[in-house]
Amino acid sequence: MKTISFPDLELSKELEKAITDLGFEEPTPIQALAIPMLIEGHDVIGQAHTGSGKTAAYGLPLLGKMDQNDRRVQALVMCPTRELAIQVSEELAKLGKYLPGIMIIPVYGGQPIERQLVALKKGVQVVIGTPGRIIDHLHRRSLDLSNVRVVVLDEADEMLDMGFRDDIGDILAKTPEKRQTVLFSATMAAPIMELAKKYQKTPKHVKVVHAQLTVPTIEQYYYEMRESDKIEALCRLLDRYNPKLSLVFSNTKRRVDEITNRLNSRGYAAEGLHGDMSQSQRERVMAKFRSGVTDIHIATDVAARGLDIDDIEAVFNFDVPQDPEYYVHRIGRTARAGRSGRSFTFVSGKEVWKLRDIQRYANVRITPDFIPSDQDLEEQRTLQALTKIREAIEKENLDNYRLRAQAMMGEEFTSLDLAAALLFMTDKARPKMEPPSQTPIPRDDERRERNNRPPRRREAYKSPHPASNNRGGQRFSGPRDRRS
Ligand code: AMP
């Protein structure tokens, strides 16, 4: 199937510019399917879950149809909760950033109605609201829906569950017969189909089918944390597992640049890859990755598509992917050719719902885990130093060094002093890390699961040196080391 790009969707320049600012590289599957139908004016019934990009799927065509010179309400989005109404309103405001004549407001219970009355009076084209508050405004005659051209029922299944069926009917009765009606729902149960039958005209169905995952050799972990702790968590996991090659995925180009810069400034040999790069730039970056000059790549889903590297040992989902299928593709980058691999997914705020959907739709089990603490990392460094010491004692000719050590010990130092100082010196070059501010407390069932996990291979640690970028040492799944 040909991949659809944003330019293929023929959106207005203003909308394209906003999409570029947001760093969206390519439409999500639901956007690629729904946007052309909605632009053509069809009623659409879409099955889409939170995090799939559904807001922009209906929001972009909706904004494209607004007349900036007409200050009457032209579009109405109904949402089950105030949180969703606010979220949708913020997303539409970002997408409509270069449409200064388009006013967008959320109306929901809990906010003083006076503020909404003032805003509505000034004239707005797009109203996003909960059914109860929309009805309130209709009773007060502060909301006139007679000029509405597009109505969206977002999370329609939730609205029905919350008992808004009659309110939805009453609201739609105040809108013109000749309107575009869009319905998004996570499920397509009978009550939703009834709603569609009652209020839509020959709707087009849009559903994204999800692939099944069969890559048993990938250990998949997730970590709940605050957004601001993600970089720290990434560094700790890189230090903890010390993978030979890692791929870090982010949802937008902007984030790719940000993560790359922040890793570089902490001394990691990381390079970013995104769809804006020319072929020759990409090849240069890839050559560095292959030869081991860089060992961490940060990429968007689009940029990673052309990557053909077998020995990636760890995939990090810095952002939870937009679509379960992306998750499958991302983690499938590791454990190629029968090798084993690990994937680490960072989850913050409402990304936890996306993760739940991924587990359900992609049929995968992702285990909760903890970011290594300072103590974990320290223990690991000591173990690694001891491994090196043992190797040196067993394999090297240390006669000369023994004589020198003996001379140093004399009256001034004991052998214990000397050993402690050498351990200290292997450790001190490493930058001190900030502790992540939130370490999730596992639920009982999660604890049980953690206890069943095989023990970590602690000997595999070597901390990065900020000045040299030398991340050598024994790696977590194989003795090969190209850089130390
Ligand atoms: P939604 O499913 O509408 O709640 O969207 C979830 C998140 O995905 C929001 O933060 C959007 O800004 C983001 N998003 C929507 N479309 C894209 C896209 N094409 N590429 C990357 N991120 C997107």
C-alpha cells in the first residue's frame, strides 16, 4: 500500500504550516483514511482509539471548511468529558494557528458560564462542548446552531454510556438537516450503529486494522514517569544495559532534534534521523552508525523505515507510538535474524491509555519496570570493574605492575587503600545523574511479575565517558566491542 504523505492530502497552506510546526511527519493511519473522505464532504463513522490522531483526522478537514469572514458557529464537536473538550480545543487551536480569523472555544460544565457567554457573544466558528453544557447554552439562547455545517461526535460510545443519547438528539435537532456528521468511537457496538443510522447519511466506515505481533525474543518493558524525566531515564537505561546499537523513537521531528542534542550534551554518541534529511545526509549518518562512530540513533517512524541494520540490541520508545502497528514495527527493529533484543517504552500522563491499546490491539505483553537507581548503577559499575580486574589477573602478565604496586605500598598505603583508589578512579569520570523524580510503585500483580523475571546480567556495564564518547566494555548480549 502506498504511504500517504501530508502534501497528498492537499490541505491548505495554513494547515500544512501548522502541521510542520507541530513536527508531524506523516498522517497516522486513521488520518490517511479519514481526511480525504471528510474533505470530499462524506459523513464518516470512524473506529479509532485515544492516541491514534483522531482529533486531527476530523479537525484538519473541519478547519479547512471554516469561513473566516463569518462569525457564526459553523462547527460543533461534542465530547463526553470536560477534559476531552479542553484537549480537543487545544489541539484544534494548534492546527488552526495560522487561521487567525477562526475562533475556537470549549464549553463545559464546571467553568463559569458567564465567561463562555462573553466568548460566544463575540462570535466563534468552532464550539467544542459536553452535551449538558451545550443544552444549557441552547436554553439560554446563547448558542445558535442554525448555521452549523459540520458536527462531530467524538468518543460517541462514551457519550452513550454516560446517558447523553437524548441530549445528542436534542442538539442535532437544532442543527441544519444539510450538514456533515462525523462520528468517532472506540467500539462499533449496536447502539453506535443505531446512532449512525439515525443521524448520518450513507456514512463511510473507517477502521484501522492492526497487525499481529510474533516476535517472542523481544523482552518488552515500560516505565511510567514524568515527561521531564524521560532523558534521564534514557541515559540510565543506556548505562544499565549498554546496548551495542540502540534506536530511540520519537513521534515528531522536533523531538528527534531535541533528544539528539540533549544526549550529545551528556556525552553520548547519538545522531538524529528524520524525513527532512536528504539522501546523502542520511547515508552519512547511517555510515557512522554502521562503523560504530555513533551507537545511538534517534528517529521518527518515517525515517526508520529505510534502516537496514541487523544488530540493534535495544529499541527505546521515547514517546508511545501513535498506532499499535508502529509499535510492532519499531520493536521489530531489534531481535533481527534470530538475535534477542529489548524494548523500553516511556509512558507519561495519558500515554498510559495508548499503551493499554497497544497491548490489546497488537496482542503484546509489556512488563512494567523501574528506572535503575543510583545504587543499581553503582553496584553495576563495581561489578564491571571487578570483572575487568579478574580478567586482567587471569590473562595478563602483571609481573611489572606487581613490583610497582609493592613499591607504592611500603609505609604510605595499604593494599586496601590502593585497590579502593583504583576503583574510585574508574568511577569518578562519570557525570552524576539526577534521580528521576518519580519511581512508580508497582501493583501487587506487577510485583509478582517482576519477581518472575530472569535476573539481570549485571556484569555487562561500562559507563560512558563524557569527554571521549567511549562507551566500550562488554555489551549486554555479546562480547563484541568495536570501540574500546
Ligand atoms: P489524539 O488521538 O487525537 O488524541 O492524538 C494523540 C496525539 O498525537 C496528540 O498529541 C497529537 O498532537 C498527536 N498527533 C496527531 N497526529 C499526529 C501525526 N500525524 N504525527 C505525530 N503526532 C500526531
